[in-house]
Amino acid sequence: MNADEYRATLAALGLSQQASAQLLGVDSRTAQRWALAERNVPRPAARFLRYLVRVGADPAKVQAMLDQDETAATRGGTASE
């Protein structure tokens, strides 16, 4: 995924660079580098973003789910508990 594709994907998802960084678990400067074509978007991140677009996922709901899973993991449980 090149910078143009990354920016277009963020637009399709309604995400800012900052929000995409949080969703992907990277520093906001990393997302900025991707958008400015200073670095390539790693394949796993690109695939995840494309998947979100294809299934019409709401990034805010996905972020909430990931946050819930992360919180449960730090407590030693699972999100379904």
C-alpha cells in the first residue's frame, strides 16, 4: 500500500492519521510517515485496513473491541468473561 492508497483508505474509513495509528498500535509519527510516503505501510497493516473497508466495519467499534480485549488481557481474563 503506497501513501496515496493509505490516505484514500483512511478517507474511506473516516479515520485521521492519529486514529489509524491508535487502531494499528503504532506511533502517530509512523502513520504520518506512511501518509507522506517516507515509509511503506507494512503488509499486515495494509491488509487489516483493506479488510475493514471491504466488510464496511466501523473503525470506532473495532477500536472499542480491541481496547476491551487489551484490557481483559492485562487482567488475565478474556473479553468474553
